[in-house]
Amino acid sequence: MSRKTKIICTLGPATESEEMIGKLMEAGTNVFRINMSHAKHTWAAGLVKIVRRLAEKRNEHIGVLFDLTGPSIRTGDLPQPLTLVEGDQVEFRKETTTATAGKSTTVNYDGLMSDVSVGNTLVVDNGALLMHIDVVEADRILCTVKTPGTMGSRRHINLPGVRLNLPALTEKDHKDLALAVECGADYIAGSFVRDAAHVRELRNAMKTLEGDAQIIAKIEDQEAIRNIDAIITEADVIMIARGDLGTEVEFEELPLLQRRIIRRCHELGTRVIVATQLLESMISNPTPTRAEVTDVMNAAYEEADSLMLSGETSVGRYPERCVEALVRISTRIERSGGLGFGQNVLLRDERQKTARAAATLADSLPGARLVVLTHRGILANHLGMLRPRTAEIFAISPRDRVCRQMALTRGMTAIKLPFSTSIEETIQNVTKYLLKEGFVHPGNPIVIVADILSDHFAANSILLHHA
């Protein structure tokens, strides 16, 4: 049985060469992520060209994801890192304000002082430093250090439970979005999405630039959790970004939130990615910790569509081994079954009900395969969300972009084939291809579901065929 769980790799200094990108493809990467927080435009555009060329050479539909920086709050530049001990007082000030304390840094968000209150917790560098806000003034705040550590330049700041009036897209995001559209990105991720309006703003900005990427909403704070249903409904894909989210909530709540979000994504029919620190130790070690193996196994057992590697492949020493580890772990747990959240999908229209009927029919026939004929990929993604028990789903589309945009759908193999004017001829061509590639064997039942129109084939139809 082939692997169903998809894998996203972040490109970086450790994986920017054509040779290494090729190795990651061979190892099982389905989508490559470009993190615009660290990427220069010329570098990012060059990587896209390499990915496209190597994928075409291998006749594979491998997606490209541009991850926008988003409206993150960061400390300013420091001449040297600040060494902090418990009880130290640290000043965070507007960039135009002169320092009044010995240990001081600027922040890139002038509205911070209006959003926070005395008593709030300020978290620096993904939990490395915890501080208590003691004084709030018009142009600065003063905090007491609760945990010792070192604070460097441009460190990320979180404020758990505080509603921040940050914009959905920054000026930098708009420039990066234009590049993503120019490069033909298949997916664009919005960081720090807090409500459905933020998803719409990103999608509308992309459409204004005449882009047609799918929108990924990154869930990173408590406000997003409060608005989770609306965000899931509005986005094409949800990413559970456990780094920032893990600093926003109590750590013992994070696994429960992950499962809750995955279950809700299944119910509402939206694909979901689990990201951050899946194999963090493999940045420097050749094998994962047993805890990491269990974490990856749980995400695959919850039947997340995709698992994402960040620093493990962008700067790590063993990027290829990281992908191989995800393949081994996810493939093994898939043989034991999953949680079955796909049985709880809310069927809201005829297309979704047709997909359910096709999956049920295929699951009732020994050795059956599911084939979906689709122009836009919508029906294929509905079918994937149902998590049928059949070995694999084959999505047939005449469009490269549609095939790549199914690279994040669990259990889906996308195949580019032209559609004939006759549905009979289309089915014959598809069957010949599947037989030639060894995906089916003579006599295998093939359940074909389609939402395309032809002379003899109505929309939302199911056909049982034998190879």
C-alpha cells in the first residue's frame, strides 16, 4: 500500500541545490515550501524554476508553497544580545523613542502599547523568555524577566490571550504575494490569520494580481481558535502552526487543540497540515527521538492530510533522512488504520453526497480503485476528505495546476490526461494508463466519479467499470 500522508519540505541553505531538491523529491516530498520570512526574491524565484524543472523531468506533480511572513511582532536590532536574569527589567519601545533603561530594545509594531495591559505576559523567541508587563506608557512598556536567557535581535514576540490590532497583510506581504503570483505558486499561506476576513483579504489581494493559488490559513493564536469554524470554511487548507500556537496556549492543551482542529477540518471538508517541530532533533541528529516518532505517528493516525518540515530541511544536517523518517512512520501507522474522522464529514451538497456514495461503493468491492475525473479538483478533494479505505484515489485532470493543487490531499495521486469529447473514450484512455503504470490489474473494479459534462455523462455521476 502506498503512503497516503503527504509531506511538505521547507527549502533553505541546506536544501537549495538542484541535487538536494532532486533527492528530496526521490525521498517522497510532495510540496516544497518557501518561507518568505527569510527568502530574497531572486533566490525564491530561482528555487521555483528548479522545482518545476525537476518535477517535469520526473513526470510528477509537486507543488510550491509561498509562506508569507505576516504581521509578526519582533524586537529590534541590538549591538549585542542581552543576557537576562530573573528580576531584570527590560524596556520595549517604539522605534522613534529613546531608550530610558539599561536593557532596552525597540519593537516593529507601534500599536503594541495600545493593545497590552499591565499584568499581561510577554513571550520572546517562542517561549525562550517569559516576562510580566509592569508598566504601559504611550511609547514604551516595562517588563520584569521571569525566566533567564539571552535575547537577540529581531526575536519574535507573543502575547498570549491579547487581541492585537495588527493588519492581515503587511507591506512586505504584498510584495511577497506579487512574487508568489508571478512565480505561479500553487499555495499561498497567510501567517497569523485571526478570522475569516483575513483569509478573504489575502484571497482578494491575490485575485487582484490575477493569481489562482489555493489559500492556506495558519492557526497561530487564541483568536484564531475562537474563530476556527469560520476560518476553516473560508480557507482551502488549514495549517496547525504549533510553534506560535504552542506559546499562545498552555502546553498541555496543544495536543488536544491539534486533534480538535483536525476533526473539525474533516467535518467541514477542508484539508489540514500539521507543522512545526515534528523532527526538531534531526536538525543536528541523524535519527528522531522516540517522542518525535510518536508525535508524527499521532498526526498520521489523526489522518492529517500533510506533515510539514521546517528547520529540519531548511537548515538541518539530515534533510533527506528527515523525509525518509516521515515516510516510514506515516506508512507504518497507515497500515493500522486511523481515527476515522472522515466518516463525520458534513455533506452539504450533491457533489459531496456523490463522493460519499462513490467511496462507499469502492470500499464494498474487494480490490476496487477510485478514479475521479475533475476539471478544478473540487470533487477530488471532497473524495479525499472522506478517507476511503481503498488503497488509493486517482484524480484525473487535464490541467497541470489542478494536479499540483492536489499534492496536499491525503491519499490522492494526481494524473494529467486530456479529456475526450466522449466519456467512453476518456474512460478507456484512463484505464489504459492505469494498467500501463501498474496502478490497477486486469479485472480490478474501478469506481469512476465525475463532475464533468459530456454528451452522455451528466455532472456528479458514478460509474462502475472493470479494468
